[in-house]
Amino acid sequence: MSSAIYRSSAQYQLISVEPLTPHIGAIIGGIDITQSVTDEQVAEVRAALLAHGVVFFRDQPIDLPTHKAFAQRFGQLHVHSARKGLDEHPEVRPIHADAESKHIAGEEWHTDLSCDAIPPMGSMLHLYKLPPIGGDTLWASMYAAYDALSTRMQQYLEGLTATHDGGIAFRRFDPNGKYPISTHPVVPRHPETKRKLLYVNRGFTSHINELPAGESTEVLSLLYRHLEKPDFQVRFHWEQDSIAFWDNRCTQHLAIWDYYPNVRSGYRVQIKGSNPPFA
């Protein structure tokens, strides 16, 4: 079953939208983020984001103020709850890997900061330095993953909740840090599209609250293997000054670290989610 809420290309008057897969991902054209962007263009980008889960822009050599200003057209910026941003731009997180890196951001499937009581609505990543080859990112549609479950499994998961622990992702960077822990539905509804989706991930989910430990582990393992199937994914090949903007409420992503010891650098900002985060 196709999970995208497609708009006809004719309905986009001010931007172009090229879908990449039946379930997730689209390339946005006809917009120059380095210049003035109209409210009407922003509205069409938002519509494309809701339809495709993650949208990509090419050839956008933006600076940090422009990056922040564009992201703010979609909502207030979210300050990371566990990792420090830049001194002059606390909402901005450097995303960097080189020969000295022991870990990289996003090296396993995850939804950004699902450990927060109100996770970010979306994330916007700009890469300006890339390895000569490699460094792609995968995104997966949690609408498509939910839709592909059997009716019996969907019914079983309905009403269950899961604990999301920031320490799972961040304790390797600072073993003594204090990290947020939150509870979210396993099958929530997106606050804008009202569609059901899967909301558990390897990066943050510790257990399903209503199940014994053994059952929780087995059910989560089954769901992880399911939602990480290539059927629900798009793979994005970065070019210099590409931007990815993803709906953090209905997607997961994985940064592929196949380029060691080469350098990959950029900046990410996040947009605040709604309260409550799900419908």
C-alpha cells in the first residue's frame, strides 16, 4: 500500500516536487533559499514535507543565519536536550566526522530526540563538506511500516506505550550526563495528517511499558527488523550544499559511516514540536 499523501505536481505553483520513491522522499526545485523566500513557497514546501516525509534541496550554499531563518519559517527552533550547540547559535548542532571520530551522529536507525517529552517536529541538515565517495543517509517512512503490518499486529500494538531514554544514544559521549526519559504511544497519530505510524526506534526506545521484559524485547526486535526493511526507505546521495528537511514525527533515519577516515561536515537545526506531540 502506498503511504504518501501525494499532491499532483500541478498543485505546486511555485516550487517543483520530484518524488523519489512511492513511500518517502522528494527533491524540491524552483526555490533559492539564499534569497528571499515567500510565504507561499514556504507553504508549498510544508505541503511537500507532509506528503513525502523528507524533502531535499540541491545547490543551497547557505550560512548559519540563513539556515536558521529558513527553518524558523516552519516554527520555533528546538534546542537539543542532551548535546551542546554552538556558543553563538545554541540551536545549531555541528555534524562532523573525521579520522579522529569514534562515533558519528545518527549511526543507527533513530527518530531525533524521541526521548524528549515534546520531540522536534522536524530537522534540517545542510552539508558543506563531503567525502570523495560515500556518506549517504537513509530515511524510512513509519507510515509505510505501520501500513504493512498485519491487521492482527496493528490491533495488538494499539494502546501500548514505550519508554524512550536519551542515555541509550548519548551516554557513550558522556557516561555521567543526565538525559531525558519520556513515554510515547507505540502507534500514535501524526498531529497534522492524522495518519497512524510506528513510533519506536533502536536509538532511544528502551522497552514497551505494558509488556514483561522478555516480551518487550522480542516485540521491539520484530518491529525494528520490520521498519528497517528497504521497502520503506529512500537513500539520499549528498552533494556539496545539499539540504535535507525531514518530518521527525513520521520518519526514521540512518547516517551511513562508510567514508572513514574522510571528513563529512555540516550543521543541523531542529524545529519545535507541538504539545501534545501526537494527535
